Amino acid sequence: MPRILFTCAYDGQSYLGWQSQRGRGTIQDCIEAAMAGILKRPLRIAAAGRTDAGVHALGQRFHVDIPASCRMQAAQWQAALNALLPPSIRITAAKGVADDFHARFNAVAKSYDYLICRAPVLSPFLAGRAWHLPRDWSPALMAEALRCYEGEHDFRRLSARRGTEPAEPPPGYYRRRIDRAALCEEGDILRLSFCGNGFMYRMVRLLVGTAHQVARGKINLDQLRAYMTQPGETTRYCAPADGLYLRDVQYDPPPENSAPGGSPPPATPGEKTTPA
């Protein structure tokens, strides 16, 4: 059966996350229902990863095996799905891939953005799309905190438990490599960008929330580093889902005609980058 890799974008505010659930109401449920409406039979899709309720995506990837009897090409699938899906979910690219390609297991890196709004009043157009933090805190300190995350570390204390983890995790189970953690100022908007070889459950939100505590002066950098070097409980500083965007999933070699995830709005001219 032909295998197609899709790239999709979605506004996660109205959904219970990506992963299909018994009560429906997820992005996966919507896409699978649209596919079933086209084929008159159910199909199961496989995504590069899950996103939680309220989290957005610009470059989520998923693949599906199309029955050989279906003569629709990838571009036709893109148009047909967009005609049936709600406006908050869009298929932005579709491309045939090898039969052994897997959207999750072939991924080598993922990129996320997190938006913070520092304006005194949150624009209604950013409601549910950015974390509103108008109080006094230091972006420079947050940039220093982000720098601590770069490299390979044990992120056990900066990720949440799903309940499916092994009772005795093997060595390296919680180790991940973050290649980039940067803060970019765009007027009243701060864009935190992360790129790494993998992120665990709620890890990005815990990284952001804990960095914010450093920016407030509640945690110093030595304490932050201890989260990645010393055993202890998971940090309780979790940023809300509102500002989180899955920007892109990278493959090596990249699938033909793969589309970059881009960046979430808003963006303003003359952005100022703070090294992180």
C-alpha cells in the first residue's frame, strides 16, 4: 500500500490534544474521520509525536498507508482533506515516502517555539496562543537559564510522568540533547526556541516554566543546573499549554519535498535576538 507523509498545522485551543481518545475531540480523531469520509473505511495514522490539549503545531508530521485500490495522489489527498477538516486544522504538505519510512521512528530532531507576551494587556488575538506575563522579570536572566539547557543532560526532573515509564528505567532513559535554546525579543513578544533530538512528556513546558522562575529571581542558575545533575522530584514549574508550538520535525535524510514548519505568529520587524 502506498505510504504518504503529511505535514499539518493546527490551533490546539479547541482540542484535547493530538492523541485519539475514547471521547474523541482530538486532532488525530478529526483527521482520521476525514480520511474515513473519503475512503468509506477507517484508517489509522501514525504521528511523529503527541501534543497535549491546547498545544499548537506548525509542522506536525504523520504518515498513513493508503489502500492500493485508491487512485488519489498525495496532492489530491491534501486538497481533499482540507476540504473536510475544520479551518483550525490544515494539511500543509503531502508526499509519498518509502514503505519503511515512519513519521516517529525516523525523526532525528524536533523544534518547538514558546511565545510569551509581556504587554500590560493581552491582545484578544493572542488569547490561548501566548503565555501572558506582564509582571517584572528579566529576559536576560531567562536567556542565561536557557543556555544551561543546551547540551546533553538528564532531564528526569524537567519532564512529567505519563505512568507508562519502566519501574527501573535503563541508564540514559531520561537523557536528551538540546542543540539550541534561544530567546528572541519581538516587541512585547518573547519567542523561546528549542531544538533537540527528543523531548519527553511536558518537557518544553517545564523548561520554560523553570526558566521563568530564574527570570523572577526565585531560582538561581546553580539550582537550575542541579535539576539536571542531582536526583530529586520533578520541578513543579510548568508553563501553560497556550504558548507552545511544535514547529517542525526533522529527518535525515529529509523526505522529498518536506515542508519546514515556519514560526508562529505574531512577528514584528526589527526583532532583537538575545543569545541563549
